[in-house]
Amino acid sequence: MEKTHWMRRGLRKFFKCIPTQFLNANSSWQWLRFYPAIIPAPQCFKQWNIANEKLCPGYQAWIDKHSLTSLEDWQALRQQAYDWQAPPKISIVTPVYNADANVLYECIISLRAQAYPYWQLVLVDDGSAQVETLNMLKSGVCKDPRIQVYFNQQSQGISKATNKAIANSQGDYVVFLDHDDRLALDALYLIAEQIQKYPEVDIIYSDRDMISPLNKRYMHLFKPDWSPETLLSGNYIFHLMCYQRSLINKLGGLRTELDGSQDYDLILRAAETDPQVRHIPKVLYHWRQYEGSVSLDSGAKNYAFAAGIKALNQAMQRREIAGTATEIKSLWRGNYQLDLVCVDISDIAVIRLDTELENNAYTQFVNQAVQETEQAYIAIISEVLVPSDENALGQLAAWLQLEGVGLASGSIITDNQQIHYAGATYQQDGSLLIPYQGAPVSEAGYMAVTHLTRNISAPHPYCVLIRRELWQQLNGLNADYQGFYSLLDFSLRALAADWRCVSVPQAQYISSRQSLLMQFPEQDKKLFYQQWQAWLKKGDPYYNQNLARNNQDSLYHLAA
């Protein structure tokens, strides 16, 4: 054992003599497999995987089941990476400014102990004044041929520091890591695995959680798959983020005038290039909370949220979306609302569903009614729904003007101010599940799903607008259905044809009747399950697979 230890130390010293030119964009990084790995200490598997059960009940059991928790599993991933013929070259870029030495050390160690060996870390100190920060960057923890450290004499801001790191990195893919955060030890392996499977991928992101001031994990964020309209409500996607270098070069890197929300601005601009995006539904990034950080105190950096609004308004201008973005004051910071210019009501064909309409006559009635209209937008609205605002229909239709959006549903509340509908998902048997139904309208829910405009798969069949172009492309509702499941089938056919659906809470309706979705022909549900069984088993892309969907009460709780 002692002999092995000294051999590894000797090899590390040898590799330190290798010029950094051998770690460049044109060379193979395969030689890194021979660099002696930093074997994760037991604390990396145990201490780093302790959950705050008081604040996040049940999370420890999820961590134990889904996280990398043993050296044997770590070694197995490393061996698999060795077997790849052309492993992806990944650069991690980290701007540093007056970081706590212990926190920075943990950040760097989380890189050096990665199961995946073919990486490069570029640290740029942005004029730190704290001696402990500078000493850590000059210490042995950075003495690794894969780590380069640069020092700015004066602070130039986070965007310039990050751009400098990107410019000095050599990988084909770039991962962003803050100086006080930590990566899961399998993070780079799982990113590389996605690149191996999908070589044309432009952007990869993962789920994340937070590290409490007591160094325990909690506040998980299990994100939906790529959701372009949800992104307009806030940067749900950030941490962990990986971009193909060519895309960052095309975008010109980060913009200094958006410091504080430079990452949000980058993904908004990237979204306009029609990127190939992959989501890894695993917690691979741990965002640290401490006094003065945005993660703990959203008021710590007000300029960051002002920059977020600026980035969003600029994105709307580039996309020629008429309207303005504002921050939603009733929610935590960083959640935005788009006030779009309403569509003229004369451009909307309104099909009113009578309360006496039989539940097996929905499909025939709607198909026939649409044939008698010619407007650009088709509204299917139950007579029991009363709009809270006269512009509700116009607001919904405004979202249909966004490229790729084909359906939009408003929110429905009861006359005693309870949530009736604010988007929906599916149980595996095809049953509709409506999050927070019956909760007070003030309930924002997980990721503020009841208050934010977001992408969904299941619009409300009695409160939905459809773009006529889409209606014609799909030849209307499938006449094999009789009741409202034909509209749910229509929405999934739209998704399969690369159209999207949004839930728009600001377009609010009040319902005096809560049984709209209670009655339907049973054969319709059976047909829906038969046709969409594979999709239902895989799960709704806008509802994370780590969250339960056994029944309505389990929604947005951890899956067993």
C-alpha cells in the first residue's frame, strides 16, 4: 500500500513537468488516463451526501438511492470512460473573487475527484484582495496538469473573468462552475455520456440542489426538459450548464453589460439558435448558500435581477415579441412575467361549450364548429367560465404568436379563490393530474408552477386556444374519440410534430362548476392509453421523472 502511494506521487510529479501545450484543442487528451486519479476520500461519498432532513424530508433516502455513494461505483464509471475511443474534451471555467479558502478548496477537489478524467479546469482570479483566496489558488490543490490559474490585477467583472477563462480553455465543451459551489463526482462522466450518445448536442443541463450553511444538501430543483417558454419566466435551467464551444463562440461569449444575469442572457441568446438540448434528470450541481449569496438572500445582489429583466426585454426585442417583461413581486426574486400585446378579439373564433353538451359529443361538436370559422385562432371555452379580465382571450392568443407555440390554456380558479387548473400532467394510466387543485390561489407551488407561464403537455379541454395552422396540420380532433380526451390526444400529436403548449396563469377564468373534467366516455381513456402508452410510461417531458405522479396529492413530491 505504501509503495503504491509513493508511485502515485512520483507519477503526479512527472506529469507536472508536461507542458500545458499538450492540453490543447487539437491534441488528444487520452494521456490523461495515465495521470494518477485523486481517489475520493470517504467524506466525498458520505459527508457530501448528507441531507438536511428537517428542511427537506425524505431527501436522504432519495440521495442514497440516486447519487454516487461508493468508491466501487466511481471506479466503474472511470473504467467505462477509459474504454471510450474518442472521449469528449471538457473544460470547466470558474471565475474567482475573494472566495472563502475552504469553500474554494472543496470546489476544486470536486473537480479533481471526478470519475471522468478528460477535463481541464481554468480558474481566473478577478483581482481578489483576500490573501487566503490567493494562497489557495497558488497551493498544491491547483498543482495538476489539467488546472490553469490566471490572475487579473484588478477586478473586471464576472463576465470578463469568465470570458478570459473560456478563451484560455481548450475543450470542445465548456462547463460553468461558480467558485463556491460543488459538482457531483459523476457530473462530468454523465455529461460526456450524453455527448457520446448525441454528438450534435449544443447544450446539456442537469438538476441541482443547494448546500446549506451547515454543509448539508436540500432544496432540490428537479427541472422539466427543454422548455423555451418556461425560460421566459426565469432562468430555470442554470446549474449545471454545459455548452458546445462552437455555440459560445458563435454567441460571442458573455456580455459584460448583463453582469449578474450573464448566464440568463447567454441561454436566452442560445435559445434563438434552435439548439439541440439535452437534460440530465440527476442532481449534478450543488449550489452553496452562505451569508451574502444570492442563493440565501435574494436581495444580496439586486443588480442581478435588474440585469435579468434587461436581458429578457432585449430577448423580446430580438424576437420581435410585442410587450414588456417585469418581475413578479409576489414571488421570490428572479421570476418574471411577460405582458404581451393582446391579439384583437376579431382574430379569435370563440367556440362556446354549452353546459348541456353531452360528454360524448365534445369531439363532434368542436370539429363541426371549427369548420364554420376562419379566424387565425380558435378558442374552445366552456360557458361556465367567466374571464377575470376582459383581455383574457387576447392574452392567450398573444402567446400563440410566438414561434412554435400552438396551444395555450388559461388558469381556472373557483369562486371561493381556490386553484382549479394551472396546467396539468398525466398519471401513467392516462389519468389527468392537476397540481395544487383546491389550494388557495396564493399557493405558488414547486418552481412557482401555478404562477408562471410555462410549457405543459396537457391543456384544459374547456379553456384552450389553438393556432389554426396547427389545427389544419393535424386535421382537427381525432373522431375516434367522443369526449374531451380528443383534445388531450390533439395536444400530444402537436408535441410530436414539434409544436408546444403553454399554461398562462395571467389569463384567468372563474368557474362556478368544478366537475368539467369528471365525466368522459371510459372507452376514450382506454384508447388514449393504447395510443400513448409508450409516451405515458416514459413520462411527461415537462414533469421531472424524479417527482411522484401516483396521484394528485403526490405531485411535486419525491418519487419513491
